Amino acid sequence: MWSTIYRATSKPTAFCVTLSSGLRPARNLKFKFEKKRKIPPTKQNRQAIPTRFGALGYPAYRRYWFGSVASVGGFNLNVLAQGILVFRLTGSPLDLGLVGAATAIPTILLNLFGGVLADRFDRRKLMMFTQAILAGLLALIATLDLTGVVEVWHIYVIAAFTGVVTGIDWPIRTSMFAVLIGRDAMRSAIALNSVLWQGSRVVIPTVGGNIIAAFGTASTFYLAAGGFVVMFLLLLGMHIPRTDTSKLRKPWQELADGIQYILKTRLFAVLIPLTFANMFFGLTYVQLMPAYANLFNGGPRELGYLLTSTGIGAVIGTLLVGKIGNRSRLGWMIIGSLFVSTSLTLLFAFSPTYFLSITLLLFTGMFNSVFLINSMTALQMRVPDRLRGRVMGIHGITFSLIPLGGLFGGAIADTWSIRIAIAVGAIVLATIVTGVAFTQREVRQLDMDHLDEKK
């Protein structure tokens, strides 16, 4: 990924020389000219370097992926430090939910139009803009924290602005990597993106928790800002293929096209809402984890270990997806893995010991990762390129529903308890998954070979 990928161009015209038999292509001359000038390869003849990691064989994707390591790390550091800072200032689970909602609501609203922007404009420049703004916002909260003047309302306001920028950033991310690879590497790219996010959840909570315990939350916010700066710098040397914008209409009409496609295509109309439900109800505990760790008198380190356990499980799940060879059972894999994950979440809600909680989180993360990768693969394989930014932008709302679900869970936790809040979310999700399993035949019978044949 450290080399440049070029935009798709038309086939180069062969030079011709006059021979006794007429005009013929001068193949040798053409070859030497292309080699000397390094004419950019087209999308059709762009070749990947053979590798065990599939999509990483594509240089542009490799560069994008390594840059994302830094920015995703920054994102997760921010979430960790933000939750600890809010809970330190207020001690309220509801406030954890409120700060999550302050980020999630603008993110959801902007996700819809972020997809439109991703389909209309240069994705590289848009993403550079979002990385620069996010770095500035995190540097601001870090400075307020370091000087000792930070208040809860500061966190709410900066979280809201972060949500606005993230709403633009996420659709660009989800639509960008698909144009950097061949169709055969799609599942590999999605798995690698999952490793990126989940691996960050393994490393960041433990490392971040120890940094916060030693140096405070301000240092963590500065590190998070640095992650976005690294991604900005790596984007400077990239060239991202652009989609054909000649047939695009007014922005609101383009957004309507994306929504209409989802509503009319059964696979999207089921899997996207199912992923919404998983994030909102099933992952309520993520936003409320500082309060849950407090049940066992845990501090930043104990919180970090809980989140790390989830991340380890997710990485294991990602690796398992690559090993599973039964392509004809994709639908049942999606439904079954989510049901198991939800059942384990219910057990986690009433876990009597800290060690058991860590163990349950590991397996919860593993099965949830299997669900997310397989469902995302099905959607990315089926969505048309011309609608990719808009449709996947709407799908990107899913990740904003985790903090919004935290608000739902925080309200329940304030009224009853943190355990009841997590359990209610798990029971609701289990009911939804069961309904899908019994009523949605197309999802049950989903297989990879069928997806490979359609576009």
C-alpha cells in the first residue's frame, strides 16, 4: 500500500508504423513507451501482488489500511478517554449515554448526506478534511482537560461536532476501500477492516487504560489527535479512483435513490435493520462499560481489560470467518452467530465475577464479529458501485447506534441497574433475531456463490 494506485483510464492507443502491408500496431514500440512513461493501469488490468492476506496485495488498499490503523486507534482512544472523563466528572451512567448520544445523533443525520458526498466528490480530499478537523477537536478537549478547566458541557459540545465530522467520514471509509481492490478480494478486505477495528479494541483499552492511570485523560486525547494526523499525511500520497458522476442528479434525489434501493431489495431491507438492532440493543454494554466495571470496584485498568477481552474475541471471530469454507450456509451463519452473541450478552449481564465477565465478553465479541463480517460482505458484494456511497453510508449509521443505545441503556440503569439495562437490550435483540430466522427465507438461504454471480 505504500505505492500509488492510479485512476482508471481508457486503454492506451497503440502507435502504428507504415509497412508494406499497411498500418499495423507496433507492439514493441507500444511496450517500450508504456514502460518508460509508466502509464497508469486501468481498473481491469490492475494486478494484486500475491499474498496470504488477500486485499493487502493491492498496494493502494495496503496504504489505506495501514493509515487507518492510526486513525481507528485515535477514534478508540477518544471513546475510552471520553467515557472515563465523563464518569469521573459526574459518576452517572445516564451521562455516559448522553455524551454518546451527543456524538451519535449528528453522526446519523450526516451519514445520510455523507454517502451522497462520497459519490459526488473526491473521496481522498474529503477524508483529508475530516481527519484534520477530528485532530483539531481532540487537541481542543485535551487542552481543556490538561489546564483543568474542562466541564461536562465542553465534552457534550465537542462530542457533537465530532459526530458531525464522523457522519461525513464514515460513508467515505466504507465506500473507499471497495474501489481499491478487485471483487475477488472483497471478503478479505472486509475481514481486514474488522481486524483493524477489533484489533484496536484489543490494544487500545489496555494501553489507553494504563496511560490514563499514569498520566491522565489529557495525554490520551493528544495521542488520539495524533492518529488522525497520521492518516491525513498518508492520504497526501494516494490517488483514489473516482466514480462516474455524469448521471448524478440533485443531492436529495440521489439520497432518495439510495433509500429506495434498500427498501426494494429484500436482502438490504432485512440485514441493515438487523445490524441497526444489534448495535442499538446488543452492544449497549459498550457505552456503559465504565459503570459495569465499577460493579467490581474496577478503575481504568479493569475497564481496559474488559474492553480488550471483547476485542480479542472479535479478532478470533475474524480469523474464523476466513477459515470457514461452507459458502452455502452464509445466511444461517449470519443469523446463528448473532443469536449466540446475544445469548452470551444476557449471561454477561448477570455475571457474578469479574473473571467470568471477561470470559463471556471474549466469546460475545467472537460471535458478533462473525455476524458483522458476513453481513457486511453480503451487502458489499450486492450493492451497485453507482450507489455504494449512499447505501453504505446509510449502513454506516449502525456504528453510531452503539452510543445511542447507551443512552437507552443508561436511562434504564439509572432507574433500575446496569445489569437490567444490558439484559433488556439482549432480550429485545434475541426476539428480533428469532423473528428474522422464522420469516426471512431469502436471508436463511443466502450463499456466497449466489452473491458472486450477482452485482
